[in-house]
Amino acid sequence: MDPNDTFTDLYNNCVAWRRHLHRSYRAFADIDSVIGLSMWEHFCNGVTSERELFRVVSVDVRRYVRREHREWAVVERLRFGAGEQPRWSSRDSIETAIDRLGIAQQMSAVPVPAKAQAWAAHVVSDTPTRISDAERIAGLRWAKTARKALANV
């Protein structure tokens, strides 16, 4: 018997738990492909029991979902900053870009005190530099007051 036929039979026998995984993680559009790829990898490694296959595929899917969620969360934190809540609206991308440009211009007009300059350089740079705890605390304090001042503008 051809190994592909054996895998196809096994894949078709596992419809119930594949449907369960799909419903559990329906927020992820490509979950079907993750399930299929994981099943194929484990089948090639010799896992042919449905119960064992369900166990290892479930673990792979959970790892994939955690990684995707973590990457999404990092993007959201970078987009909206620490402590700020995202404001979802129906504005199109051009208006959003204009708003972001306005915020960037406002921020460039805000003077950075000498104590917070090391922290600001650390936050803005692509390659993080090491700063002392005192510089970090001074920068965070200044950022907090600057956020409040910009919110009232």
C-alpha cells in the first residue's frame, strides 16, 4: 500500500478532532494548514495511532497559536505604546497616517531634559544600548509627564 494512501485514510479518519481543533482556534485563518502539516510531519516520523497523533498535533497547534498571539501582542504594544489602549475606528489608512505624522511632529517639539536623554536614545535606537537604572527611571518619569502634557494639547 502506498504511504500517501495510508496518510489519506488516517487524515480522513481524524475528521472529528481536526474539526474540534479548527473550532477551538477559528480566529487563526491558516489553522487547517498547520494541522495538516503537523499531521504529515508526525506521520512521516512513524506516529500512526489516532490518539497519539491527536496529542502531538494538538501540542503543535497550541505552540503555533501561542507564537502567533505573542507576535501580534508585540506589534500591538509597539503600535500603541505601554499603557495606552488602542482606539479602533472606521477611519481609513490615510487619516491614520496623518494622525501619526501629527503626533510625531508634536513629539519632536517636546524638549527632552538632560536626565532623560540617555533613556530617549535607548528607546529610539535600533540597537539597544545599556543604560543605568537611574537613567531609565528618569526617562520613564519624563515620558509619563510628557504623555500627560500631550494628551491635554
